[in-house]
Amino acid sequence: MNLSERLNDDMKQAMKDKDKFKLATIRMVRANIKNQEIDLKRELNDEEVLAIVGREIKQRKDSLQEFKKAGREDLAETTAAEIDIISEYLPEQLTEEEIKVIVQQTIQESGASSKAEMGKVMGALMPKVRGRADGKLVNRIVQQLLE
């Protein structure tokens, strides 16, 4: 079952369970997927759907930080709950140690030796970890290893 089908099935299950919050969250994600499909005039593959799911989580994490800074705990709780629901659709996340191993391999493959070549490393690295690691964390590890 691909990711779009899984989202669809979970949406139907949320309707049956009368879980309005989960239903609304899944519908938001599906709407963004549908908008992208309309823009591209074709169905998205799992990798593209995964990118949208990752983008949704990233937006909510950014919002969560802003809500906490502003002291809006009510909105922060809602956003955190949305993140939990959407995170179910991401593959298992890599640990920091696993990311370091992948970064070191990529640095060796690319032959990079300084921060000036960070773009080359990131370009080769991101397809390997897309959806399984936070881009900020990957960026920080690459910077540490290229010092």
C-alpha cells in the first residue's frame, strides 16, 4: 500500500471512529498532496508524497516554536498533536549516529575536504536521508565533520 492510499484509509477510519481532530489533520495533508497533483497534472509517487508530509511537519514545528515563544500553550498543544499524527506517515527516523555514518561515507565519496564544498556534500546526501532525518540536524553534522 502506498502512502496516499494509507492516508486515504486512515482518513476513512478517522471518520468511522468520529475522531474529528485526526480527520481534520489528515485532510489538511491530503489537500496539500491534491494541490500538488493538480499543479503537476499527474499523481505523485511515494517519494513526492513523503516530501509533502515532511514539509507539513517542518511547518508545524516552526509554528510550535513560535507559539511557545508567544506563550500560546493552547495552540502549541494542538500543533504538537498534529505533528504526532502526521509523523506516523514518515519512515523510521535515523539516529544521530546513523546520520554521522552516512555523512562520513558521502564526504568520502564526494572527496570534500572543507566547508566550501558543503553544497556538494549536501546535494549528494539529502536524497539518501530524505524523509528519514531532519535537514537542520544533517546540516549541523555536515558542518561539524567538514571543519
